[in-house]
Amino acid sequence: MGITRRSAMAAMAAAAQAWTLKGAQSAPQGPFQPNWESLTQYRCPDWFRDAKFGIWAHWGPQCVPMQGDWYARNMYLEGGRVYRFHVQTYGHPSKFGYKDILPLWKAEKFDPERLMALYKAAGARYFVSMGVHHDNFDLWNSKHHRWNAVRMGPKRDIVGEWQKAARKQGLRFGVSEHLGASYTWFQVSHGSDKQGPLAGVPYDGADPQWQDLYHPPPSRATMPGTARIPNGPNGGSRELPTSSISISRTCFIPTARFLSARSDGPCWRITTTAIWLGMAEGWRRFTR
């Protein structure tokens, strides 16, 4: 019997589940199990029920060009506004990629204690720092790879300094993690122009020496077709194109990767009203 796309996907899903269960068995047991029944028992912390206002700093290397928080992706979309800005300001993505933006972020005006005092005075009861955006650049002293704020750029533990300042002001502290989307989000860095004088010249993400930042190429990270995704505790499912779903084991890594790096306290994924701040770089966006 030949291998079909459906059977291949089923085999990969089973392997991923086995890999996850193996990791879960070796990890310390927590209050929840990997099923909906267990997760529905979660109770929001008492302090959060009364904390009506918090501030989230969505701040990182993307602030250098000041062209939006998706700069690391949009700079590789040929013909787009951000692509044109990048070419005019820094050069072609085959010669000057996002990896070259990272060292330009110095955070020399970053003063977390002054900012945290301001946030508390504004009425904030908790503060959330971004830990890693879709750009795969860690904002703490990560031991998982070389792309972090302590080894390059600011050469400071941004998350750690935020945490220290928040605790000094008596604010609850959390960290948001955005890495899950990165494995498909960043695939455009492996492409090339389709027209113009550099048509066909690969962008820097196609160079194997940078794949620990940009991830492996699409053929190894994703596969074509569709996959059925559970809707949630109410049952049912829906089909999504696997072009937007990470198939490799890396899709199970981000949360464990973060928790192993900052296991000194709980963190929460904040879904309430948030304020995105550019701070020293001067851009800001308010969302609800």
C-alpha cells in the first residue's frame, strides 16, 4: 500500500502526539492534564479579577526602523511598502536582512524603573513584557540559541529588568510569548525577488548559517494539504490549510522553551485591553 498525503499527515500527527506525551511524562506534574476537561477547571487568579488595568510592552528590535511590529516579515514581501523602505534605507534583503537589524537595536534610553513608576501612577495593577515576538529574537538571557538581547543588540536582559522594576513597584508581572506563529510567518525570508535586477537571488534567510533565526525552509517545516483542528471543549472541528500550520515538532516547543527559561513564577497570556508601547523609539499603538 502506497503512502498517501492523508496517511503521511496522520503518521506525523501521531508522532507529534507521542513526542508531546513523552515530554509531559518526564516533566514535573502540574495541576492540569492535556485535555479539555482538565483545562475547564482553570480559575482566574483572584488578584486578576480585581486588576482592571494593566500595561503590556510590545517592544523589541522591530522598533529600529519604526515601520510596524511585523517588520521582520514585511521587509521580505517584494514590492510592499516596508520592502521598499528597507531597500532604500538598508539595502536589498539578500545583502542586509533582519539579522542585520538586530544589532542596531541598542535600547540605550531604556529605563524600566522610571517607566514602571509611571505605569503604577497611571493605575496599572500588572505589567506584561513581551518575551519573544514572531521574529524569534529572545528578550531575556536565553540559553536556547544565540539570538537574544543579552548576547547582541542591547546586551541586557530586557525581560529580567522589566520583572525587577515591576516587583519593586508591587505590580504583578507576566510575559507574553509569540513564537508559535514564527515557523510559517518567517518563511518569506527564504524567498527571492520575482522581478528586477536581483530576481532569483535568495534573501538571507535561505542561507543555512542563519536558519537558527529564520527556521528551516518550507519543505522541512510545512506540508501541503489540509488538517482538521479541534474547535475546543464544545467539540467539533474545522479544516485549515497546513500551509499555515507548523507540522514539525517545533510547534510544541515554544511554551516549554519559555517556561524552562523563566520558571521563577507564573505567567499569564493577557487577553484583556492592552497598550502597545514603542517607548524610547517613539511609536505606539492602542488596541482593544
